[in-house]
Amino acid sequence: MKNFSLTTEVLAYVTGEDATNTDARNLVAGSRNVLIDRQRKVVTRNGNTRLGVANETIAPTRNGVTWNTSTGTELMMRTPNTTLQVWLETIDGVDVNTWTDVLTGISTAVIPRFTAIYDDDEAIDLLQFVLGDTSQYEWSGAVATLASATTNTITKNGTSTWAENRFYSSANKIVIINGTEYTYTGGETTTTLTGVTPDPSGEAANSVVVQKVKTHTNTPASGRKNHYIGQYQNHVLVGSDNDDLVYGSNSDNHISYSQSSPRIPGEGFLLTLDGNGTGFGTLSERLIIFSGKSAAYSGEFFEITIGSTLTETLKVKKYQVGELQGCQSPETIVSNGDSLIYLSYEPAVREITSLEQIAGGSSPRTLSNPIKPDMDAEDWSNACAVWYKNAYYLSAPTNGRVYILEFVEDADGKLRRFWQAPQTMFIRPMTPYKGKLYGHSSVVPESYYMFDPDAFSDINSSDEKTAIHCVAKFAYQNMGKRAALKNFDEYFVEGEISPATTLSSIINYGFGGSIQSVEELIDGGDFNILEETLENVSLAQQPLGASPLGGAITAPESTSKFHAIIELAKEDFFEMQAVFETDDIDKYWAILAHGPNAQMSVRQPNLNKI
């Protein structure tokens, strides 16, 4: 029996260590578009499928948000080109399935930013947003479809009232249908709006009806441009790139920023920082404000009784988080339970787990050291991040890459973090929606369901499948004897493969293939190496517990398990590297184990001695 030195699992993607001096179970630089699954095998990633119609206009999506409203609706929104759009599926029983304009005429020079806040008057939460000008904007999230219209009424489809669809009852009673604005005076608690002007009777049935965005000019301050927004305990927070001030609204009036002296609980407030703010977050119920390139502030309300009057103060404390260790932008901040993860100016991905962690001058924990060369070389302009299913996703839209930091906790509560290989995707903002992750294009006004389990190619704007170049480059192997020559004549590979896939298996002898590179093909149609298909050994065919759960949930049904032994001429080497690669449409493969039947060479190294 031949003795193979096998690598039987994959741990992480690592570039912060030398590729010849790291664990052989790691993927190294050059890997792309493959993922390490929960069974610790490396698999090709699934494709991205477009949501909505194609649009080849050169215009990036500058931001996106999924708004889970207080009335149970889930609204995914994006800002491509000069518009704010919402994705609508079935509204009032009508299948819409399109991106619908909510606001037009937005400057392409700014990044729109959003937060939701509860409104006492309307008894719903409202989406507040800023567009880099002197106004604060709000949208009620109201959408409906038109059943019929007369000269002065609009009747909606369905049995819910206009108010139940989130249309205003007390303010800004204006709706938009096919680009035309209509004002109404009553009927919100029924299915028919009344007192409508101008005449809406020409509008087609089943047209989408949207509440008009409300504009609050010169808010929170006259002439001041607003660039970022957040909320804390139902106070809207507004900051600017042009000054060091943060305005906080009243907790029950999101456009009032006034306060008494002394300040009464719930009133507005004004904070002065030492630098421009760069984003908001919360940590252990405390407000966190990132400022400049190296600082963060914490804020917490305290109530004090002065005489017979109950007053409230917002206590703010500054922390020096370290040189260039401040947050780059609001789009990279995500909350992970009791911690904040963000992209710093260094650049690095850092995590703050408690204020005590940084109170004594300690730096926030660095999470990106395993891929530091990638971080340093990347262009992080307009980077965006999202937390989705126990992972931090970070886009680098300039170069079309997405980085993923996985958080895996075992049954004993032990946490393991690891980086995935970079994914080639021209994505900017990313938003979860109805349990799926969507990415919005950094190039054109399109959005995609990322890692669609039913897709094995990406889809371009012409509805054509495009190849996913999948590469798994493993760390070099030296069999524990760096200074000795080794060789082998057989290489074992075990994995999964779909029938139409031809997998390139490349052996680099010497660093970078300096001695030679040998490529052999593993054919997914070769029945000599195939075993039963994964479809036939699924849970529907086997007793529970006889097959591993989750091992093939993204594989094509016809995928088969394979074992292959590649025969090779012996070649002496100090170190060797295995690379697995495909670059075509509709390909799937996974590597479970691989390795050579290595032995020590009878030859001695022919090296110059010093």
C-alpha cells in the first residue's frame, strides 16, 4: 500500500504568512471565487442572478438599505444614478416585480444615507435620509396599486386601507402615479382617497402608487449640508463633512432639534467633536460616534433632578482608538451582537467589543492580519459592508472584489474566525432581503441575488451566462523537510464534481513552479473515477444520520463523488504546490482531500555553499 501525505481539510485563506511556511491546509494568494464550507472543504462559489430588468447605463449604485418597517413590510432600497428606488414584488394582490422610483433628481456626487425612526403623529416608523444638501428627507414606505380612479378619487386594490399601507393621515398627503403628483384631502382610513387633484382618471389600473418623499428644508440647521445620519434611542443624529457638529433631534419629533436650558428628557441636543464625524453605531446600549481618522466618542443619557425639574444630559467621552484606526465611512460599520466591526484608515478590519477595551489606550482588535497584504494592496474607495449569516462581507468596488470574514461557533461556544478567498464581483452596497443576500452593482443600475444556490454562472446585462474563474491555490508542502529533496509519482485527489466539469489539477514543483508546472485534467464525465451522485445519497434517499447534513446544498443534483490518482513522472523538489482551477460556465467542484505519495529523494541538493 502506498503512503499518501494527505491534506484532508481547509482552514482559511491566508496571505499574511509566507505561502511556503504556513499550514498546508490554508489557501494562499491567487485563490479566488472558492469558498470554505462548514465541512471544511473548498468548493466553487455559486453565481449571482439579476433582480429585475437589465440596465447597461454606466452608473453605480451608491448605497442601499433594507428597511424592516414597524408594520411588518420589508423594503429593499437602492440609489442608482440619480434615483432612489424600492423593489416591489406583490402589492395589494398585484404582481409588480420591479424597481420603482421613489425619488428622482438626486446628485450623483453624494452618497445617500438612511435611518429609520418612529413617528408619534403617524404611529409608524419613517425612513429618514440625507443627500449631501441642506435638507432632511423622509419617506413613509407607502406603496399600493391602483384599482380605479375618477375625476377626484383614487381607489386601491385589496382590502387594506391606505393608512394600513402606510400612507400619511396627517401630513404630506401627496401620492405619485407614473410620475404625476396627486394631492388628496381624505379617505386614508378607507380604500378610496378623496378630494384628489388634479384629475387622476386617466391612470391605468394596477399602476403603482407611491407616497411622495417629504423634504424638510434647512434641517437641522439653515445652510448646513448633511452627509451622514443615524439614530439613538429614537433621536435622529445628523452630521456633516463640513463641520465637527452632530445634531440630535427630539425623540418624539424627528425634525425638531430644539432644547431647553436645562435640557428636558427627550429634547434635541448638539455635540461638538474634535473632527468630522465618520459614522454612528451602538455598543452595549451606548452611542458610538467615529470622528476623524483616529478617534471615537461614546455617548450615554443621564437624568438629573434640578429643583423639582427632571433634566437629562448626554454624557460624551472621547477615546483615542489609535493612529489611523478610526472608521473610514458609515457604510463599513456593522453590528455583531455586542461588538462593532468596521474598516479603518490603515486599512484594517477592526472590532470594538467594549469601551473598556479602548479606554486605556488599547487598540481595537485587528481581524484582518491574516490577509494584511490584500488589505494593503486593495483600493477601498466606496467600500461597503454588511453582516449576513455570521459573516462580515466587505466590498472593494473599484477592483471588483468582495472579502468575507466567517465567524463559526462550535457546540461548546468556541469561536473560529477565518477569511474566505476574494470573490470577483463588481458589487458596492449589499443588503439582506427576505433571508437572501443581494449585492448592488458598482458599475450599472443592477442588483443581484448573491451566491444563488441554483446558479453556477454569473449573469451579465445581456442575459448571458459569464464564467466564474475559480481557483484554489493551496499552501506549499515540504513534507516536514524543508532542506531535503522529495519526489512522488502519484497524486491523490478526492472531491465532488459535476458531469460537465473538467477540473484542472496543477502541480507546481518548486516555488512558483520554478522547476516545472504539470497540469492534469479531472473529467467529471469519467465513470472510472466517479461514485454515486450526491442526489441519490441525499436525505430523501437515506435514513437520517446516514449522510452528512449540509454537504451538498449548493451542488448540482447530478454532482458525483470522485477519487482520482494522477500518475506523474518523478521530479525532485524542495516544496510543491497544488492548484485546482476552472474558468468556464456552469462548473462545480469541491476538494475534500489531496496529496502525493511523497518520499525522500536519493539525491542530495546541489546547492552552492557559503
